[in-house]
Amino acid sequence: MKKNEINRRWFIKNAANAAAGIAVFSTLPKSTFAGDGTLPSTSNISKENINAYSAPPRINFSVIGINHGHIYSQVEAVTRGGGQLISFYAKEADLVADFSKRFPQAKLARSENEILEDNSIQLILSSGIPDERAPLGVRVMRHGKDYMVDKPGIITLDQLSEVRRVQKETKRIYSIMYSERFENRATVKAGELVKAGAIGKVIQTIGLGPHRMNPKSRPDWFFDPKRFGGIITDIGSHQFDQYLFFTGSTKAEIVASQVGNVNHPQYPKFEDFGDVTLRGNGGTGYIRVDWFTPDGLNTWGDGRLTVLGTEGYIEIRKNIDIAGRPGGNHLFLVNQQETKYIECSKEPLPYGELLVNDIVNRTETAMTQEHCFLATELALKAPTQAQNIKM
């Protein structure tokens, strides 16, 4: 299919959505979009063809720290949005080799400072070891650059206080990539439906984040909460972000929380289960996270999100439909008019493009800074209040 035909289809789809009143970005300035509509994700596109599906480069970006595989989707999101990967730095030879193979156009820098002091770079990405992410972000902002980091982007309240202070001083962007929302097409679609009033006013979200353990593939820091923040801070950060987004809450408190190591005594510091109840000025929420995905499931976790409204509800099966539908990105809508299944595998992912726009225009269209920090604050306060489960 020719590129012009692809662009024409995207334009028609976006125009139709706007006419139906569900195009969530219709009020944004023209500079938000790349002229011919939202570009598709590269998730199902080979690396050889990635440039054909990316916006023309408008910023240069680099990577420092690649200790989690999320860095690959981070790079692809920014590339889709109009970023050009210039260089990267990591200490680990095996991680360097893998990254270079995936992104051969990126130059391996000799040090972190080589990238931080490169005035041609506007944005730094990182998926370093979690306890090192916030200190790096502070250095990035002090060097006059914006920062996009894997979750958890901050793992202590002291780190959060420092990041907030430096961000306010420098006016740089500190964006945490909450990928269960930004990189999940069904969740993006759910956001459009909620904003269009498809289920009335949101009352509650229920976010479930199960994961598979795979201990042999995990580095030592994975089992030390002082390095990764604990289960609620780590996995739960996604669910706090979604709770704030879907309820529209700008203030929230932890009602109750609990954590425990109920089945992994060989890792005494590890937490394999946690849950949280919370309440905000836009609705209530419940979060459950765990490391108990069984080997019989054909994915790393049956991530789910339920959004309850006054006129209906939406349920998202992010990674798998155990009823048998293939793939992920499954959305179920129930309201006063219908019960409907929506397959969302071709929905656009706008976060990367919006973030690049924010970097160029100094705006907050991808995610407000206060939302980013509040989601993190809740994910950090919940463990400090948590009761420990004994079984």
C-alpha cells in the first residue's frame, strides 16, 4: 500500500472520530499533529521499516541506562513522534550489544557526561536501575534537557522532593512513561470513550497488574526493594496513573494498603503481593499487583482495568483474552444502549508525538507535570502505610 493511501486512511479515521465527538485531541493546536493525522505504532512493524512510519525528526534524543527492556518501546514512541536517536550510554557490555543491534544508527558514547554536555540533544531517555533513575533525571534537567524515564521513575519520597524542586527551578519536562496507559491501545481508546461520556461520570477504577516471576532471568537488584522500590511503587505506578487519569482526580489519599511475601521465602526482602484502596476528589480506586502469573498463561500477565461509570462500565484485557480472542488490546463496553466488544490493536498511540510537541512548544499535552508527580507520590506513600501480610 502506498504511503499516501495510508495517510488518507488515517485522516479519514481521525476526521470521523472528531465528528463523532470522541477525538480526545481535537482542541489541541495544529502544531500538535503531523499534518496528515496520528501516526501508527511501530509495535508490529519491522525495525527496517520504522522510519517510514515515523514523523520527520524535530528533536534529537539520547539514551542513558538500559537495564530494563522497556527502553525499546520508549525509543520507538519518541521516534514515532518525531525524535531522532543520536547516541546512548550504558555500563553493561551485554546490554550495549543488544541495544546496538536493535538501533545501529545510535552512537555509543564514552560516558554519561558526553551525552549530557551535547547541546544538540533535547531529550534523554532512561530505563536504568530504578534507584538510579531520579538522580539521573536531576542531572539531566540541570543540563537543560528534558527527561523521559521508565516507571518507577522515582522510588523514595526524598527523591520525589528533590525532583520536584529541580523541575520547578529548571522548567524542564520530567515524564515517566506509564506504559500500561501510553503504550496500550485499548487503554488509549478507553480514554477517548470516557471523555466522550460513553459511561457517564466515572465512579471507580479497578486496576489489576499480575506479572510472571521468571527468577532466573532477573538481576540481583530485582529482589531488593531498596533498588526497585517495592511491588506497589514498581508495578503499582501504572495503576495509580490510570486511576488519576480516568477519575480526573487532582487530589487523592491512601485509604488502606498491604504488602507481603507470601510464597517466595528464598528471597526474604522481596514482595510478591500488594493491594491498595484509594479515594480522591474525582472517584475511588482499587489496585492489586502480584507476581503470580502461572506458566499456563500465554503472556507475562493478564493485566486488566475496569472503569465504572454512572451510565455503564468499560473493561480492558490488556494482554490476553482468556475467552479465546487472539492478541491483546481487548475492550468491552457496557452502557444503557449496548454491550459491545471493541478490538483495539490498530488504535494509534499518541504519547510519543505529544511529548515531542511538548518539548518543542513547552506545553503539557502528553501529561501534566503535576499528574506525573501525584501518581508517583501515591505509589510512594502507599508502601509507607502498608500493613504486612502474614500467612
